[in-house]
Amino acid sequence: MFHQVVVVVLLLLVATTFNVAQGQETLIAGAATGVAGGGCSGGAYESINTDSLEAVFIFMRHGVRAPWTTYPKDPHINQTNRWPNGRSQLTSFGIKQVTNIGNLLNKRYGTFTRGLKRSQIYQRASAAQRCIDTLKLVSSRLWPNFDNAHTPVIYSLPKKVDSLLYEEPKCPLAETEESNNINSAAVSAYENQTDIKDLYAYVAENTGLPPTMSGVTKAFDCVRCDKINGFKVPKWASVNNVYERMGNVYTKNLNFLYATEKARRFRSGPIIQEVIDSITAIKNTDEKDKESIKRAYLYTTHDYKIASLLLGLGEKLYKYPPFAATVIFEVHRDPLGTGDPIIRSYYISQTVKEPYTIEQLRLDKCLGNEFDCKFSNFVNTLKPLEGLQWSKECGLTNVDGFLLAEENIGDS
């Protein structure tokens, strides 16, 4: 898997080749191969030529947060003042982080986004406060030209009916498929390895959590939030590469969950469909009517959705999506004038330690010219993931009008 990689520097614009190394805290897709592509297209804080840009879609995980839970042997279990904004909420580090991402996006796309009317902007957040806060902060940087009374609307749906952005909307058949994947022979073989069994037992002994994949993942989340937010990592997690090994289990968990096409269809299918439907609308709109349709789309979501999207696109997930990980789709006019737009996709894969890193995704499933993918090919290669009839395929038998809210959101 080859990626074109762009290094993001806040104060200095750099064009260089950057080798992505596996095992670092915040580097993900492509890391296992150690391949970083031939050349770079410039610093990601550098503006790009948007003359051919028709639309941009941004899917972003929320910023760094406080842990959503704790564990029985957590030495700080009663120190609630460690997280003044509350559990699961953005921390001061997270606020700074997503503000920086907003600056990055503004620098990169500002010549395009700042020329849009409010009616041409679509924003939607998963119904978690950290996602809503993240979107507000990024939006304020992307569209500084709107005053507070006229900022673009932020839409959101209740979690259990949000198939697009929430990681676990109500879908019994998706839950069954993921349960089968987690209880598969491949997972058993992985967990029967001596080093994995030893890690499970060690983490369980030091945390009081079950010696399971979910127990290790839960412990890792707590320790990782401490570490990123500047707190001291417990001694048990700082020896013998335990921290890194727990992170590897987290990554494995994501890969196992979405190992089947059916699982990826349930979780990434709604995103793929959203993008395809929106691009189709742009493609079928006359140039004189382009002001009446959406041209910039900003979404905030969760790690599991970003992981499923990358896997759905055919990328290799060598490491879990970090906080503020972002997948971008750019839609460009075909320079040959065929009317078949060009899709370019990027992944902001390193978001914790500056310089940030943005990789251009190869979209290997797409037949085309290197990193450019014709929209028709994009649609054809992703057909197994699109066309999801949510209620029917999820096995939801008692569907009321409220569950149909997904079809009408954003119509106002």
C-alpha cells in the first residue's frame, strides 16, 4: 500500500519525503510497510490550488478527550478534578488540537470554503458533546467570515438512529456480524499466542479488568488519555512495551470487527453512500445552479467509524485512528472535460505531536491514474458497500416515523 505523505508544520511550510514508522504513538495507515511514497505535494498547512475543486468532504474523529471510564485498580480513580470538563469531554489539549486541525483545513481549503454561502455548507456531528464541540471549533476556523448569529447549522441525530456517524446505532444484524467476527477462529488463534495471553493476564492483574481483548482495549484507553493529556503513565504500563502492545490489541480489535464485507457495509456503507449521493447531485447540477447545492461537508464522528471507513476504502489499518484523525474526499473537475469528476482522498493520520501528517490515500480499489480516481470507478469499486437499506438489512421490524429522521435531516 503506497501513500503520498505530506508533513504539516504550523510555522514552517515544508515539502519533503517523510518515512512513516510503525509503532510510534500517532502514526497509522501505511506504517507497517515503512513506505511513504515518492514525493510530497507540500506542507498540509500550505494552501492548495482549488481552481478545479468542486466539493470537499471531511470526516473527522473528535479531539483528545478525558477517559470515558476507569478501571478498578486505577490509582486516580477518585481524583475527579483531573478532568474538569468531565469524562469523555474534550480536554484543554483536545481543544487546542482540533483548533489546529481547523487552521490546517482553513489554510488548505480556505480559498474555496470562504467563498461559499452558508446554504452551500453542510455540517453534522455525532450526538456526543465532544463531537459537537469539535465541529464547532473546526467550523469557526474554516468559516471565520460568518458572525456568531449566522454560522452554518450543525445537524445531529440521536445516537441509536444515526447510522452515518455514531459507532453503534441500533442494528441487530450488524451487532451479530461483529460478534461473529470477534468470536472467529482468527481471533482465537491470535489470543492463543503466548505473548498475547501473557499480556491479557498482566493487564488484568494490574487493572482488575477481565483478561480479554475488550479488557485490554478499555485499559489502554484510560492510560492513553492520561499520557496524551500530560499525566504520568502508571508504572505497570510503562515497562516492557506494555503501552505499545495494548495499542496493538486495540488495532487488532478494529481489524477483527470489520474483517468481513458485511460488517464494513453496515458501518462504512452509510458514509460511502452519503459521499456518492452528494457528488452525484453536484455532477448533475448545471454550473449556473451550483450556488443552490452543498459544496463543503464537515462531519465529526468516532474512532470505530473512521476505522471502518478506511477499511471499507481498501486501506490497511496498521494502527488505530488517533484523536482528530480525519478522512478527506476532494472532488475535482476532470481536466479532460468528460464530466466524470476526479476523487482524491487524504488521511490526517498523526494529530497528537507536531508536525501533523497528512497522507494521500492510494484508493487501490479504484482503477485509474495513481492517486486520482474517476468518480465512475469510485462508485463501481465500492458497490458492495453502497445501497444499504438500513431498517431492512439491520433486521429492524418495528420502524416508526422517528427512525426515518435520517432521510430528512438537513432539508431545512
